[in-house]
Amino acid sequence: MDSNYTRIFIGNPIEAQGLIARLKEVGIIAVVKNEAESARLAGFGASPQSSAEVFVHKDELEKAMNVVKVN
């Protein structure tokens, strides 16, 4: 399956939220995937060691990587 999104970060959910905020400041709307949070919202148990993945559209990858490099 082909995707128009590329993962630019995987790690701590708090750090992911900070990155998402910085991306939003430069006009990039990121997509976050957090399976532990999704499981919690669905009523399943959540793993204490959760990680979040941040994805951006391929058209915005270069601009997003500049944000990642700065921080």
C-alpha cells in the first residue's frame, strides 16, 4: 500500500506533541499515531511504555525536517 505520508518522529508522546505544535507554527498539519492512546480510548488496557509516531505529507517533508533539525 502506497502512502502519501512519511514518518518523521517516533518516541515519547510528550515530545511528539511538542513537535506537532512546532510544525503547526510553520503551517504543517501533522498526523500522530499513538496505539496506546487509541487502545485506551477504545476501552482496552494501555501499555505504560507507549510511543507516538508523527507523520507529515510527503509534499511538506523537507520543510518539516528543517523543524526537526532545529530542535
